[in-house]
Amino acid sequence: MAYDLDPLPRTATPSDYTRFKFDPANVGDKRIVGLLACQRDPLLRSLKTRVHAVKEASIKTAPPPKGKGNKKKGGDEIPKEGKMEDKGKLYEVELLDTVIFPEGGGQPSDTGRMNVLDPIGGVKQSFVIESCLRRKLDSVHLVRIPPGTEVDLKEGDEVELVVDWDRRMDHMTIHTSQHLLSAVLDTMNLPTLSWSMHAHPSLEAPYVELPRSLTAAEAEEVERRCNDLIVEGNRVWVDVSIQGEDGDGSSDVDGQVVEGEVEERVKVGKGIPEDYDGGVIRHINIERTDRNACCGTQVPSLSLIQLMHIIPPTTSSSSATKLYFVAGPRAVRYLQNASRQLSSVAKIIGAGRADVVDRLEVLEKNRKDSFEAVKNLKTEISKSLIENALAEGGKEENKGVIYINRDNPSTHDFEFLGVVSTSYITQTEGEEPLIILLSGVKDNNQSLLLVHSSNDGLAKDINEQIKKGLGSRIKGGGARGRYMSKVEGRWGKDEVRLIEGIVHELRKRRLA
């Protein structure tokens, strides 16, 4: 015997998509999460229902989606003038039923609009639904009320809900694709450890976490198998059973196994939330392919996914690894964006799209060759600079203390300065040597400073003198006789006189 709740407006969803494994005659007028209209018919775009409860929310903005990579950085955006933008108030609205899916199962919540209807069905107010939360068994809509708007909404009022369809299809096709992908990977003894997706309109690829990475050949084979099933258009349906009852709803009410069902797959993630108690369990079935408990919205046919693309792995690992994929509308947008990027790259490097990889390989080889050539030239420059430094430091009047000021952009880095200073310190005999190296480049507002000595106390003291003279412009530190700093602002005559004065005083003391 087939059971059903109050019928919903007809869509392309098959009438047997939601299959109750219990008699829902005693289900109350207010639908709990698990029995929502969006879960019973995922293709339903709008619904008229009534308000159950309404109150002003204790928060000003909807919380970010749960899960890895989904949290927004920082809080509310603050405009340049330093004042918070007045977006109005946020209200919590509970309804008897809804087509707005509350976040759950790794799927972000829907958004949409709530139209408040007058007695003859006309729209008297319309508000944005920014998010929908699950609170135990209830779905709570977070509705934005614009500044200066009086809320004419109370229990029993009729409203019409309209879901943001692009967002729903994006989330729904990805979620069903994850079930399909995990089922195929299971046949390779690769259980899904977790999964995650970014909310629409993000182009970020969702992922499943696996015990190891796939080879390129394995990834291609998994993609082929998934797309074959999508082309076949395997049916998808939902079995709904009462939470806590024996059995998992895998058979019809008369005990007969339904054609096309398979054994339940190992559950992904944390399972049923602890605060969901007294509700229902929904098992998502993909014909001849998968069966898994899930609360999310799922397409009634794999054909609605259209295509799936596995992002080719670029590394190999025997430990837990993320496998990225795209599917449905996001796959189309992702591939469109990738195509545009390919065209941009081809234009930049002056090659045809088909020749980009070959050209990049040549350019990379040239880059490595150039790097080696520059490295060799820098070595030659450093040798010459070290010879001059040793000669200068060896003069009686200099007493091993020298100052070198450079303005060559090709050697404007601490690695080069360090090679010169270390060679000078290790090759200088006699009284403790000290070298001060400065590198500044025209049109660059930051100079590099290195103080180096075989005596850490001496190097630290000289560095502190320089820091005192330059004030807050200098930032850096060091140890074991070598101190490196970056100096903000233009390096001019006053700064040169400061260093030369410190060097002169140190030489003077050693000559005394």
C-alpha cells in the first residue's frame, strides 16, 4: 500500500519519488524537517502556506554556511566611512511547510522570497529569505525586513514562498552527484570520509575526501562511469521511515524489496545530528547504484545532472586526500570559465589554445635556464664584491669595519647579501670584523639592511644604534651575529651619514 501526505502542486517529479514506509495519517499540520515540501518534491519552486510563528531574530546577519572552507572571514562589512550599513532587521519565521531547504547534510540552505498575501491572494509585502536553519525538528526562515518597513505578519497569515532556483539546482545537482560519485568510488574500496561544497554562486569545486589519491587513469575511469549513469538517467527516490523504528525502510510496506534498490552504503560524515530526535529517516536511492541516509534535496533523475567532471589529480598520496569534482550547472560554468582562462593564457604567451601546454613547457625550460644563468652571474658578482670588501677591510685605517651600499635590482635580496657578508666574515683575519650591507633600488620604497659580525654582541649593538637612528621605519631582527632588517621610505643622504658616522666611530675606537 502506498502512503502520502497532503498532495503538493504537480511538477515533473514522479509521483512515487517520496515513498513513506509508515502511515502518515497522524502527522501534524506543521511539517518537520524530513517531511518538508522541498524534500518531498525537489522540483517544486513555489508554495503557498501559512505562518506558524514569527519574531525578531537575536542576530543581525544570517550565519555563514557550516563546513570546511565555507566560513566568511570577519564580520559585517564596514563601509569606508566607518558606519555599519543599515540593512534593516532580521526576522525568524516558522511556517507550516516550505520549499526553502534548511542547511543540512553538507548542503547549504536555499534562499528565496516570501510574499505576504492579502485575503484575495494578492501580494501586499515581499521580503528576501536570506537563509533557512534547522532548529531541532523545525525549519526557521531568516527573513530580511528593510529599514523603515512595518512587518504585517502574524500566525495564520498566508504567504507564498519562491525558491532561488539557480541556487537550488546548483546545490541539488552537486549533492546528488556526490552520492553517485561516492557509490562508484565504494566499488573501488575507496570509502568517502567526508565531503564539502561552497554555496552558490561560488565556482569552487566541491570535494570528497578519500583514504588515498586517485591516479589520473582512475580519475578518468570514475568520471566515465559516473557520466554513463547520468546518460542512462537512473531514477532517484526517497524512502521515509520513522526515526528509531526497526529496519531502515529498504523494503515496501508489505516486506517486498523494491526493484532497483541496493544495499545501503556506509554513511558519510557524522550521521544524524544529536538534536534531531523524534523525526524521520530519509534514505536516498539511486537505481541499481546507491542507497544512503540523507536529509538533502536530490534530483529525481540522474539525467538532470547533465554531466560530471573530475578535476584531474596533480599529486599522489597514500594518505587522506581530497578529490575535487564539479557537476550540473556549476560544471557548465566551471568549464566555461576554464575555457576563457585558457584563451587568456594563450593570448598572453602568444600561442594557439591547442599549443598552450607545449609553449609553457618551452617557457618553463627557458625560465630554469635563465635562473641558472642569473645564479651564475650573481656568483661572479659576489666574488668580485667579496674581493673588494676584503681589500677594503684589510686596510689599516678601516680595522675590518666596512660599509657597502648597493642599488642593483638583480641582487636586491637577503640571500645575496648573506653570501657576501658570510664570506667576508669567515675570510677576514685579525680583530673581529664587521660589515654593514645596504641594498636599495630606484622606485622601490623599501631598502634591505644587513649587519654581520663574528661577535654577536658587536653586531647587535651596531644594529641597535641604526634602529635608534631610523626609528619606526626599520623592522627586523636576527641572532648569532647576523641581523637583517627592512627599512621603509627613501634612503637618502641623512641615512648614509648615519651609517657612515657609526662606522667611523667604531674605526676610531679601534685605532685609539
